[in-house]
Amino acid sequence: MTEDQGWDTLFEDGPQLSWRVRGGWLEGLSVNRGAPDDVVIRLFDHGVDASLAREQSEAVVLAAIEHPDRQVRAGLAEWQPGMSATQWTALILAEASAPHRALLVSRAGRRAAGLTAQGYARLATDPAPDVRAAAADLPGLPAALLTALAADPEGVVRSAACGPAWAALSEAERDTLLADPHPAVRNAALLRCHQDLPLPRPVFETLDQRAAAESCRLDRALAEELTRHEDLEMRLAVAGNPHMDADLVLSLAADPEYRVRLRASVHPGLNEEQRAAAIPSDFDPTHLRHDVPWVLARHQDPEEMRRLASSVHPALRSSVARAQQLPPDVVERLARDEDRVVRLFLAESCDDAPGWMLLEVWHWWTGSFSKPDRPRSHPNFPRAGLLRFAKDPNPRLRQLALDDPRSTAELVERFALDPDDEVRRRAAQDLRLSPPSVAQLLDDANDGVRHCAAMHPALPVPALIRLLRAPGAGPFGTSAALNPAIPGPIMHRMIDLAAAGP
């Protein structure tokens, strides 16, 4: 059906269509993966920037960088994956407002984004102190610029640069910061200095005590006192202090508060015998598992990964499994780990996860919010030989038969009639499904199946138009607006009508 033959009916009595319908078009088009660049860019003008949560072309990123709406530019910094150093630099340097420029620099720092040499130099000499302070935390900022920031005329900048610059400073430069007239600078300098030298109580009293308890090399008497502190937050801080002696960490492993015990049990200073004794008896391996930061920081050290992959603590092993790449022997060990979360994290994060383990994880894991398509989308997930599951009683396995290169359109049609919702939903996503079957699934009893059918590019145009004109549901309005088969010119006409207002 050509555009002239059918699509014009979408716009009949357009102004009389409810605002809920037309507003749903905008939201749906913003996450429509078939939307061309010019459509995505137009949507920015209507306050819709959800498309920035997925990787966009250079043209779209440039349009967002140059867009007059600050929310669009902020959305780019918050969501767009894989921005280059050149793009980050252009985004930040184009921001005229100093507070918002500082905010963009902070977001770049949180996302570990690199900038160009020109970008680093410009930000380190920015006229706004808050921007220079934010620049001090940028990864990759050259040492010469860090040391310059540590001598900045503004105390807020010196304070921010003190820690990152410390290793590059001379003894005289460090002494200057320790005697700085600005209290925040002295605090930052002392906190960093006493990561190397023991911190006595009189100096502790003058500092940000929570920060000192968590990061400084504490005088033994002070450390003993803090392990018994009445403030739970203070005990949590010292439990994570990497400089604590093992015997004091073990005393925290007997703390009445579970969070303190758990944090003590993953302390880097424990040997495996001590760690085995420190693991809380009420540790539940099925509960939400957080990564251990100090393990993540050692992902590039193969020997540390080997050592930690054999730890008695599941949280350390699962944090190793978060590495993108691991030595083959470590992968083999973790793939056979008795802890399911370890195997899950390996499936989600490690490029080297073996196919047989990915298939095993598929038996029981349907995807997380952050990795909704794993393990099935992993490059190592097996494809050949999956037809053997076509009649398997387990629907999780049965649907995998469609991924086999030898699977047929006839199998897709059969699965569209499967009694299991998940199998029908998988068939509704298969591009081989015939238009009549796609249309039939629009009346499926399962919401997820109907949603997938509405987005299927083989959906007949009359049915797609009918859905687009009906009040939609869900976070992006009508599911039909996500259908990639909507022609680009029709998308533009939808935007025109939606932009006309209520």
C-alpha cells in the first residue's frame, strides 16, 4: 500500500483527534528506532529527547549540542552513550552559562568521559571558579593543569584539585596547601596527606570526620575508638577504610548492624581465612548484589583477577565477573561458580563469557533493567543447534529455536500460536512473521504480545493506522508510534499535527 493509497486516512479530522493520541505520537516517535535523523532532530523542538538514551548519528548529536533548549543539551550529557572527546568538548565549551557549564563538566567526570587537549586547557583556565573546580575531577586532565589548579587563586578550585593533583605536587607545593588560609583547602590537603601518614585525633577533630574515617590512615587508638563509635555511619565509614588493620576489620565483622558486617567482610586487607570468618552468617546470596569498588578498580590486573576469582566471598567474585575482559582461566573458573549471581554478572559484562554458560543462565534469567537483552544478545550466545529445542516443554528454551540459522518462517508461524505468552511474544518480534499473523496477534490476550505486534514492521498499514488513531497506553503513548515501518514523511506530518496543540 503506497502513502497516497492509505496513509492519508491517519490524518482525517486530525484536529479532532484527542491530545492524548497526538501527544502519544511524539513520545512514541522519540523512541522509534526507524525514525530518520531529521525526525529525531525535529522532536527536540517539542521537548522530546528520549531518543538520546540510545546511540545516535553524528548529525543528531551535533544538532543536540547546538540546540537552544538547555534540557536537550543536558539530556545529551546524561544519556547519550559513546560520545567522543570532540563531541564532549564541543558540548561543554558551547555552554554560555557558567553554572550549567560546570554541571556538564561534572557529568562528563561521572561518566569518565575524555576531552580533547584543547578542551582540558580551556576548562582549566575557565573564567568561572566552579567550572575550574569541576574540571579538576575530569579523568585524563594533564598533570601540569592539575598542579596549576592546585595553585589557583580561588579556594574552591584549590580544594577540588588538591586530591587529584597530590601525587604530581612537590613537597613544597604540598606544604603550601597544608598551610592554606582557606579551611576547605586545608581540609582537602590533610585528608589526602593522611592517606600516607597516620592521622592523630587532634587533627581528626578539625576535619570532615566522616571523610577522614573512610579514607585516612588512622592512628591506631583513633581507629579502635571509631570501630566502637555510637554513630552507625561512622562505623560504616571505617569498615570501608582500606588502611584499617585486619584485627579491627574483624571486630567490625561482629558489629550488630548488618551493613557494617557486610562492608567489613569485603575489606581489601583481609586474607581469605579471615574473610571466611568475616562473611555475615545471614548473608543471602540471592539478595541485591552491589559491586565492590576496589575490585572494579583492579580489573586491568590479571593476577589480582586470578586471586580474587577464587575468593571465598561471592561479592568479590561477582565484582571480578563485571570485568569486560578476563584471562581464560579466570573466565572458566567464574563460569562454573556455584553462585548464580557470579555467573549472571559474567553473562552481562564479560566479552569472554562462554556460550554454554550463557545458555545455562538463559534458563533462569529474563534480563535486568540495565542489561535487558542479556544473555541472549551476547556475541557468544549459541545459535547453531537450537532447533533441538523447538518442541521442548520449557518455553524459555522452546523460543530459542527461532535463533537457529536453520529455523524457518513456518516455525515462526507455529510459535505465534504457542500456548505460552513468552513464546508468542518472541514470535511477534520475528521479522519473518506474516502480515496476517501479526494482525492476529493484535488481539492476543497478553499485553506484551500485543505491544510487539503493534511495533512489527509487517503490520498491515490499515491496522497500524487504526492503532495510531486510538488512545494508547504505556510510557510512550501508543505502541504503534514505535513501529519502524512508518514512513519518514508520515512521521513529519504526525509531528505537525501533534505540534498544533490541544
